[in-house]
Amino acid sequence: MKILFVIDSFYTTNNGTSISAQRFAGELRKRGHEVKVLCWDTPEYIENNLTDGDFTTKKFHIPVFQPLCDKHDFSFAYNETVIVHRACDWADIVHVFVPFGITWEAVHYCNKIGKPVTGAFHIQPENMTSSVSMGKVEWFNELFYRTWNRDIYSHLRHIHVPSQFMGEMLAERGYKAKIHPISNGIQDAFMVAGLRKGQRDKVQGTKEKDVFKIMMIGRLSQEKRQDVIINAVKYSKYADRIQLVFAGRGPEYEKYVELGKELKHQPQFIYVGRDELIENLLETDLYVHASDMESEAISCIEAFATGLVPVIANSHVSATPQFALDGRSLFMPGDPKDLARAIDYWLDHPHERQYMEEQYRLAGRQYSLEASVTKFEEMLNEEIQENEARNTLEPLRPVRRRERFGRRLRRVAAL
């Protein structure tokens, strides 16, 4: 099968959607599929062994907001129609990831020529609006949901969402396509590391430590709320014995460095590859995920699959609370005092923590990348089969908005 992925920024390791696309592309290639990507960027610091070639467009520079996009390691692809059409013509099926310009063109072109096409809903509007301090303005976020549905998702028959939570969010907003809740999946390396940690801890047991290492993985951005973790340490009775480690980069870096200066052990900020990340997780005592909004939070799964107890913000616009095995792993979102309470509980009870580490490690097995890609393949095959049936009925070509506008002009001119 020739599969085309359509995603503005593909070659980055600081964006969950891009990382998911990379992993799915690699796993699909292992299974014998031919995978190409339509994007703007070319590999600079990632070996180009993820795809069978790319269709690349120019980078679209957004006035005023481009520096912010760069800090998030995400940029938009310029909608070059000729390249988009050539890429879609190549594929047996097209899968789009994000609801922007080249996606709109790809979806509508595929519908026009009868090409099977599916989509993913990975980016919550809140992830974008939080960058301009409007993440909790409901009407503004709802505008994005409605616009994306009208322009893109209403033209799809199948949508991949990374969690049941996101599927319910779309259904509540009138999205009519068939929803496929499929985890983005984690690589086997994290589960292997978790097994290694479990064996090590059985031998060593629980030991009193001078300094406890607490970690979070994610972009340094407003909605991820690393600031809540820094402030929580100030309220913890272990404040002088906690070393925070944040894996990621982003626009809030300088703010968090300044905020962390009040701690005895100032936070460490790292940006590392998978193997080094795993080694850091293996030396960590507790994982905290403080984000206000998440469609899944694959980094949290990676952490507990390596054998860490997670402490998760119990936000109503986040899918991550689903991973908590009991209430001890939840805290009130945005509340550093409640987070400090949860941290102190787990540090106070090392034997309970070690027992639950094993339970979380076992829970991580169900989120394997291999299982996720199998479900993803099933979705693609379902769309291909349905598309063949649709094409036998010779469906009408969708009329684009600019074509409708042109018709209206001609009618006015004829009066």
C-alpha cells in the first residue's frame, strides 16, 4: 500500500503529533508499506530513514506569530497546489494530521478525484490558543472546533483520535465521521527499560535517598504548566531534597529558569534523544504531568511504562487522567499546594510507590506502538473498501467555496 502522510512539520522531536507521525511511518514501512510525507521541512537532525521520500513545499511565514511558531518547533507549510496534487496522485490512500492549509487542499482534492482519505485529530484548539493566553476562553476554542469541522473533518469518513476522551469531545460537537480511538503508542524500548527497572528494584529494594528526582516531559509552554510543578516544590516538606528535571524546550524556558531560582536545587532543562531520555527516566523517583490540556500525552505513557508512578493534573479538558490507576495519582489542575500534597504522599510511602510502579509498568503494555499501528491499518483498509463502493456510484465532485463564489458572480453579471 502506498500511504501519504500530510503534516506541516514532520521533522521535529519537540511536537507530539510529529513524533507520532514519525513512529507510525517507521512501523508501517517495517510492515512493507511504502510511506511518503507531504510537509514543508527536510531532515536536519533526524536521519532520513523514516519515509520513502518526501513531497516538500515552501515554509509559510506567518506575520507577527512566526517567532512564536519557531519556539514551538512548528511551522506551517505553504499550500502549493501542484505539489499537493502530485503527492495525492501518487498515493493509494492519504492520511492528514493537522487542520491547516495543505490539509484542506489534500482533503478536497482527494474527494474530487475519488481518492480514499482519512484524518487525525491530534491538536486541541486549546494547545494553540494557550500560546496567546486565551486557552480558557471557551467561545474562542469552540470557533476552532466548528471551523475545522466545516472546512475539513466534515469531508472525511474516518477520524483517528489518540484517546476515547478526544472522540467524545468531537462527538459532542457534531463531528459525524466514524471515530477511531487509537493510542499513538510507545516504542518497545520504554517497556524493555521498565522490565529492567523492575528487576533492578527487586534486588535493591527501597533505599533512603538524599535527593529525589522528579521529572516531566513536554514543551515548555503555558498549557503544559511546568510552573505549577516548580511552585509545588516550594510547598513540599521535601523542598530541600527535590531535583526537578524538565525534558523539552519552548517559549517559557526563561520564565521557568527565573521561577526555579528560589529552589535549593534549581530545575534542570534537557533536550535529549530517546535513549538518553530513557536513562533519565530510570533514575527518576516520580513523574508529574501538570498539563491543563492533552489529547493523550504519550510522554506520560512512556514514563509509567518505564516503571514510574505518575502524578497527573485532573483536568476536564485533558485525556491524561485516564491513566491514573487510583486517586493518589491525581491532583487539582493548576493547584501547586495540592500537587505538593500528592508528591509528599508518594515520597512518604516508598514501599507503596514501589508496588504501584510495577502496576503502572504492566499497564503500559497495552499502549504498544505495534498494536496501535495494527488498528491504524484496519482504519485505512476500511476507508479504501468503502471508497471503492462510493466510486461505483459515481459521486458528485464537491464544489469548493471559491467555485460557488465564482458562480454567484456570473449570475450577477447575467442580470
